[in-house]
Amino acid sequence: MDSGFANLKLFAVESSDSAEHATPLPIPVAPVPLAAPDPHVAATHELIRPHTVRSTRHGCEPYSAAWFDELEQKRYQRHGHWLPRALEFGRHPGESLLVLGCGLGTDAAHYARTGTNVTVATAPDEHAQLIQDNFARHGLTADFVALTGVRLPFADGAFDVVTWNALYDPTEPAPFRVDELFRVLKPGGKVIGLFPARYDTAFWQNILLPLQRIYWQCPPAPSTAPKTTAHELRRVFARFAEHRVMKRHLRRGELPHIWRIMPLIFLERLIGRVLVLKAKKPILAARLQLNQVDLGRIAA
């Protein structure tokens, strides 16, 4: 046990004229810092691959600058070559951007490098200190805000862009959560979301190749969130306009051998693992809100 805690007392005694009136006072207990996650699990989340995939190489020290650099190289060049374009890196300089589902903050770091004003919102189970340390090593700046409830702690119309990585979110994109995204976006602002696709390669392999388990086992899904469809996303994000949903992310090793002869760029648009949603908050939403306020004042 740490010597600093060897003589820790549960109560302090407030001095008094008489020992009989001594009042025990609880000592404030500092919150226990969140332990760093398993580096293998954290890396597989960033690379959007199953935990069962194990690296045979001895890499860098976990969570060092070299470790983060190697992780980014694999995330955007090998396993997720589609991510920079889908997440629109470099297209929002000078704009305010909120990152939800930040993971290890690799996406947030890319936005910050291109001059975007980044705000990273971290849930209680996310590791803000790891992200802040990595930002400091690279001389990057961002605002870090801890989430404590369902309501986002930001003013209405605070951001130009909101990105939401929901691949490991244990809950579905419920309407009240989407309403919060709508609220904090400026009129004309954009939401970019990543969601696990229901009709992915595993689904179609089970339908079209029911006997494949005899000779080949499909790798497990890389994400843990409830799977969804493009139709469901459009329904939940109905308040937004200009919906666009695309399928991405497919590795050749996840396919049966007979399918590997087909172009991967074509297959991932049909049976990819990830749905990329892009939608905009209508500019008219602000005008309608102002009109409602004016009508309310007139009625009063």
C-alpha cells in the first residue's frame, strides 16, 4: 500500500471546549483517476478492427508519441484510407468543431492541425488525460469538456460542425440525443457521424453463403454499438436536411476467398461495416425560431 495512505483516517475531529462535543467530519476523498485502457483494445477501436486480431510485432511503448504516430498512420493510410475524406479533414479551418465519441483523440488531432477550433467532449469512460498529453506533445490546442449527463453543456448554435463516432457507443442514436446535436449546431452547420452498419459483410455472408462456416469463419464485427441502417438514420435525423449516408470500411481479409477477386472499393459501398452520415441543420430553422419568439411577444 502506498505510504501516503497508510495512516489515512476516515473522519477528522473538530476541536471543541469539551471532548464530548467533538464532531466527526468526513474527509473529502479525491476522485480515483481512470486507469489507462488496454493498449490493444484501444488500438483496435481506433483501427476499427476486431479485438481478436493480434499484432505479431513488438511495437512502441503504449501511449508514447511514437505509439500515437504509428496508430495514426495505420488508421488513415492502411485500415481506414477512406476516413480523411469522410471526416473532411482540412475542410473546416477557422470553424468551431465538436468531437463526440473521441476515442484516443486521433481525429481531433487531425482537425486541430488544419486550423479548426476543436472542442473535445469526453464521457466518463473516456480518457481525456491521454488525449491532452498527446495534444501537448504535438503542440496542439483544444478545449476539453467533460460530459456529465444527456444534455450537452454548450450554448445553442455554438458549433459549425459536430462529429460523432458512435461505433462503440452502447446506446442507439435516440431522438433526444440527436436533438442535442441539432441544438448546439449553428444554422447551416453540419453533423458527421460514424455508425455500425446492420447489412454489412457478415450479414450478407450468412444469407448468401449459409454453409461457409464449414470451411471458413467470418471475423467478428469490429464495433460494439447497436447496428443500424441508412433508413433508420434518416428517420432519427429527420430534423436535419441534405441527408447523405454512405457505406465504408471493408478489409479483404474479412471476405470469403471467392469474393476477394472483386474490387474492394466497389464491395465496401455495398457491404461495408460503417455507415457515414452527413446532414445539415437547415438555415430556416433559425428564422422559424425567431418568428416563433416574435409571435410569442406579440401574443403577450
